[in-house]
Amino acid sequence: MGMPSRRTRLAVCAVLAGGLLTALTPAAVATPVQAAPAAAADDPVPGHEGMPDDGFADEPESEQDDLAGSDGAASRLAPPDILPAPIPGRASDFRLVAGSSLTGLVNDLDAALPKQGLTDLMEQANRPAAWEGDCGGKGMYGPDLAVNHRICWKSDDATSKEWIPQAITGVSDAQEDEDWGTSNAEPIAVASYDDYNPNRSDYTAGRDNCVQESASDACNEKGIRVSFFNQATQMYRHVLLVWPYVNSKDHISFDALHAREGKCGSSVTASCAAQNGIHAGGMVWYGNYLYVADTANGMRVFDLRKIMDLNPDNDAEANDPTPDGLVSDVQDKKRVGRQSNVWYSYGYRYVMPQVATLKFSTAKNGGSTADNECYSTGRPKASYISLDRTDTDHLILGEYCIHRAHSDSTGRVGTYPMTALTAAVEGAAGTAANADLAYGLPVGVSFNNEDLWQKMQGVTRYEGKWYFHRSNAYSTGRLLQATPRADGTAELAGNPKVLQSSFGPEDFYLAHGRGDGFAPQLYSLGEHAPDLCGACKREVYSYNMSEVISDFGS
């Protein structure tokens, strides 16, 4: 697997000899590829370990999972009569600081690989989605809210063990006028994380299992992919998020996000140097930047002007020449980055490199977080994020928590002015983005013999009121509303009205409609595949925001 074909070898020879090559664009227009100097030898595949450790903390395998815990059960939940005390938020705990610059690495990738804009990518969307009534039955939805729009994935994505959808954003977050370039695609973007890596590599035994002929395409930890949906054509396309680095031969390369294989034994464990990927429980697209939640660390930032195209001629069978004089291979789904003078991408045509990092500067609380515990002080968890455009633009960040017997919080939320976040992304390392508000979640309400105000999977703020999506294992979740306490305490007060939502409810995206004239829509999505429960289904869906407000009585 992965060896250049005869067709590829002839193309490489022509490039190295200075011959003129052409590559067809998606519109079938011939574009000359400039001659490039001879490429230096690259890492040999045997023993290649992918990217170095990126310095970020791993997240627990059970992150944002209602049913997971160290004991595999709910026995360590706090008793329902031991509800947590009110927890005021502290904005200082939410402080974010820009990490080391990735600009040079991204520029090197930009020079090495072809590039594609999002508008063109949307026109190249290759996977059909079902729309509205074509999505079939509505068994995944509760009775309290009428679903308006529905989007359903192609069958292999709808049932995949590997890719679990979590986060959602769209063009309404990106631009006030909701118009991306000259396209009428009005993109919606969904992030999914890699949750299934059968027979992941065994370096201790001296073999790279994931590139063996018998290995599944799912073997490697592939991190995060983002699926961009074109509302005009009802088609979508996957983009793999990647981390740029310089390999051991001093060449620019990339690996899947937080996915270093390390040196593990028969399975990947916390004691070896492998990384477990991130959860990407929330995502916000603002201007050219895509902010992705990294639960244990803060946020990773991507630039939609830096989407790399590894198959410009749209012919997967022919390895394409790249501007650096190498070739790209999108048929080999078991390799990633630059290996032996070939660019790989786990079979994805498009990759988007991380351009910035925003890390929490506050120390962690000393308590355990392995079972989704949360605490009233110390850095929060970046479990989910969304955008509030109803006044000054703010990013909202919140925690997924399960109230265990020894933890003292069901979660906190904080808000950041987008001007501060943009300045940190574009500023020098150490530039801070401070939260201007923080709240503790409401307390004192029991639900199904546990705390109601826990297990939050998404949040948004709209016209001064807060809306939360609470998961409920393999049953209908709940939509909750809260407002800041009237006495000025940094806590939220919950509306006693509770609305049934969907099975497996996740992140929020508010399409405000001010640019396109449509009624505001509150979008979310379901994460559970149909094999997990009778009513489970993966759909993107929306509620009319006016109905949500009305159903809550305000």
C-alpha cells in the first residue's frame, strides 16, 4: 500500500527533469504546474512515529459520555438529595492565552501543497444528504418542540462506528450578512471525532499494525473531521483537521489532530506516549477562523483560507503532483502527512491545518476529572462553544459535568468578546483573551433521581436568555432555559419549564436570519447511531427560535 504507481513515477520524473506538467482543475481547466527542484529524501515509513507530542493534555476516553465512568456505571453519582451548593462563576478562571505561533509551519505547508477556497470546496461537495421529509420518521424527537429543518447523512456516515458527530456551526456565525463569498450555499459545518481504532499500532513489537494489508482503514487515530454541508445542493464534503510539524528529516509535514501514535503495546493506554485525540464538543466559525473546543486545554483555531487540496484534478486514481515537486496519494487511507516523498491524508481530499492555539492559563483544580467531574474553581473544561450575535459578538464556552459524590459543581459558563479572541489568534504568543462574564449553572432541581442541571452538551445565549441542551443517555434529552439572577450574583436561575428534545442532543448553532430574511433557527444534532437504541438517529435539525421562546413562556 502507498507505493507510487507507474503513472505517478513518470509524473515525478517529469517534474524532476523540469518538464511541464499540467493538472486539471475541478472545472476541467488546464493549469500549469511549475517545475520544482529535486526533493530531498524523506522519512522512511518503517519506524515513522508521526508528529512529536504537541504538548497538550489528553482527555479522558469517556469525555462527555453520560454512561461512562471508571466503574462503567452510574454508582458514583451524588445521591439526589445531595445537590451541589450554588456555584458563582469567576471570569478570571476562563482566561485564555495564545500559544506559540504556527504561522511559519502553515506557510510552509501552503507553499508545498495546492490550496482550495471554501466556496470552491462547496461546489465540489461529493456526498448526498437527505433533506426534510426524506429523512424519514421522527422517532428521535420529543413531543414538546416541532422540528423545522432536517438534514441526514449518507448511510455510511449515519451508521459509522468511527466518526461521532458532536459540534455544529455555520455561515450565520461566520458573517452577519450570512452570505459567504459569491456562493448561495449558506454552509453548515459539523465536527466529528474518531472514536474507533481497532488494532491500533503496536510499536513495541516492532510492527506498524495500521499499515498492514489486513488492518482496517479505521485503525489509526484520525482526530477530527469537519463536514461542510451545502444548503443549495444538499451535498456535503469532509475536511480532515491536521497539526503541522517539521519531521525528523527537517521537512514540513502534518498529522491528524492530537493523534501521535507513540510506542504502545498491544493496545493504546494512558501509560504510553500515544495521544487519544480530542472530543471537539463545540465549534464556532467566525470570519475566516474556525474555533474548535479542546476540552482539556482550551481551543484550537483553523483558517478557512488555508484548506489544502490533495486531489486537484478530482481523479483519485492518479497521484497528483504538488508544488514542492512531490505527489499526493488520496487512495491510501492508512497513512498521513509526508512519508517517503509522498503526501498522504488518510484518503481525504482536503486537510485544514491548525493556525493557532488558545490555552487556559488558570491551573486545574486538584480534584479528579476522569469521570467527568467539575469543580467550582480552577480552569473550566471547554466542552462546548457557540456564538451570540444578539448584541456585541461573544463566544460562549461551557462545561459538560456529572455531579459525583466528591465534586462540587454541575458546570460553569463564560463569555468572551470576539474582538479579544481574534486579537489573541492574530497576536504574539502570550496574548491574553479574558472572559468578561462567568456564571455557575442553576442548582437544586432533581430529574430522574439525579441533578437536572448537569450533562450539558451545548449552550447558546439569545437576547439575554441562556439555552442549554442536556443529554439523557439513550432517551430524549432536555432543552433548558436560564437567566442571570436578579440580585447580580454570578449564577444562573433556571426556568422551571423543561422541554423534551431529541435522542443524543449535542451542540447548538443559532442561525439568526438577519442577513437572509428567514426566521431565526436554533440548530442542533443527534450523535447516536441507530444501532444504539430504537429511536437513535444522526440528524441535523432546527427549531424555530420563536417557538422555543414561546414554549418557555418568555
